Amino acid sequence: MNDAISGLTDYIYNQLQTGQTADEINTQLLAAGWTPEQVQQGFYAVQARVMPTGMPPVAPGAPAATGPQANGVKRGRIKTGWILFKVSLNVLRGNPYLIRYFLMTWVWIIALNLAMGILVYLLFVHVLADQYAAGQEPSELLWYVISFFSYLITYCIINFYAAALAANILDIFKGQRQPYKVYIQAARSKFVTIFVYSLIASIVGTLIQFIAERIRFAGWLLRFILDTAWALGTLFVLPIIMTSDVGAPTAIKQSFRFFRQTWGENVTAKVTVNAPLFLINMAISVVFWISFIAIISTGIWPLAIALLIVYLVVIISIAVVGSFANNLINVALFYYANYHQVPAAFSAEMLDNILIKGKPRRLFGRKAAQS
């Protein structure tokens, strides 16, 4: 490969890392005077660079050959999480319109949960208040029903927009880009499947809560183990739904099987951006409360209210970016494991370090293979 093509390959690779699509890069290079043959040669070189050797494509549910490995303990969760966070910001910087999915998610969650909160308040005022006044405790089942519907509403909204986002990110990884409404329409076409998956997730969440609350001392540990197993097993449900015509139960089954066959059953956790974001939140919160208390002591209430508003906006913004990063990581893992190609902006080493290995255990219903 001559120096010109080598430089062109580096340019294409770096632009893909920022989240630009293949079409955008192609247009830029042709306008800059490169020939179509040179551009095509550069893209082929980039594809060869990011394609892991000896890793043929594998479909969900098919026997997995040697592929992605979980070894996230090598770098540490916080450092790995910080690197993933920076990669996510690069992708978001190259595709700022992706934040729209999360803004819509937050708007609908707040609106529908507010409406449900009003209904619960009316229920308490007009029905339960008399029971409390008479010294009677409302049925515990009622609170679990309310909790279940809260789960269902939240899961439906989150999963709907996360499914649309997954389809969008998969296209970005493939070098394609379509309007926002195309991905929303794709999620609408899968709404029944997404709803059924949300219903199942709500039932599972409520059952885990019910079981954990009845086990003293160790209830929190059991809940953590069950939540972790469910979260890891369902990592790929939404990408599977958006890339196939299977129903929700089949998508869940395929996701669990795909995860187990690809990474094994001794994986205990997925490194996310939550660790570094938690530290950032803690630092911001400490500075805020020190400043807030100092301002209140001076009696300057307008400034205190303004500071509170800024604090809430910052915390919500961090949460939105964190949600985007986690969704991006999930889709990147699916793309890497399913197509055995490293998506732009990531590396094989980085993706291999996302998952943490632990001692072999029966995490997914069968004995884990010894490593």
C-alpha cells in the first residue's frame, strides 16, 4: 500500500470513529479530488483493519465459533467506563440528532408517570384515606399492582425509543443513515412485540421485587444477582427484535442463548459508563450543596433557585448522555458478536473488556463451562 492510500485509510478510519457515515466521507473525498477507485480501496483497507481475523459471521442462536472474549478485569471498571464514555461522546458529536430519542423518552416518561401519580393521589384521597382513618392498612397487593403498571409504562417508553435507536445505531455502524422518522416508524411496526417484551420485563421486575422483599438480610443480594442475570441475558433483545421477525419470547430466548454461546456463563457483569458518571455526579452534587447552603445562608433566594435549576438540568443531561452511552454499548456488543466486525469508533480490545468474568456459576440455568 503506497503512502497516499495509507494516509487516505487513516483519514477514513478517523472519520468513522467520529460517527460520520460512509456516504458522507465518500462525498468529502470525491470533492477533494480522490478518484472513486482510490476511495473504494481506502474503505477496503479500513474494513480489513477492523475485521477480527478468523471470526466468521454468526447468527443469533447459532453455535458460536471462537469470538469475543470477556476480560474486563484487565483495565478496571472505572477506566474502561471512562474510555467507553469518551467513545460514546465522539459518536454523539458526529450524530447529534441521536439525542432526540432520549429527549422524547424523558418527556413521555415524565408525562405518563405524572398522570399515573395523579391517579394514585386521587385513589388515595377518595378511596384509601377512609381506610387509613379507620386504622386499616390497604391490601399489599394493591401496591404491587401500582408498581407493576409503573414498570410497564416506563419499560414501554424506554424500549420503544431504545429499539428505534438500536436500528439507527446499527445503520451508522454499517455506514448508512436515514431520517429519524424512518427508525420511529420501524419501532412502531414492532410495537406489539416491544409491548409484549415490556410486559414480560415488568412481570419479571415485579416478581424480583416481591421475592427480594421477603428475604431478610440477603434479599438485596438475591435481587442484585437476579437483576444482573436478567440484564445480561436480555442485552440483545431489542436489536434482535429490530433485525428479525421473531416474537418477544423468542427474542428473549435467543438473546439468552446468544449471550451464553458467545461469552459463556461465567460472566458476572457488564462494564458501563455508570461508574465514571457516578463519580462526576458525586463531584457536581458536593459542589452544588456547598454552594446552595452558602447562598441560602445569605438569603439570596433567586440565586439559590437559579442554581437549583442549573443543577437539575446538568444532572438530567448527564443521565441522558449516560443512557445513550449504555444503549450504544449494547448495540456495539450485538454488532460485534453477531457480525464479527468491529463497529467504527470501537476496537476489538475495547469490546472484549466490556464484560467481566467471575467464577463459573449457574447464571443462565445450566452449569458454566470451566475456563
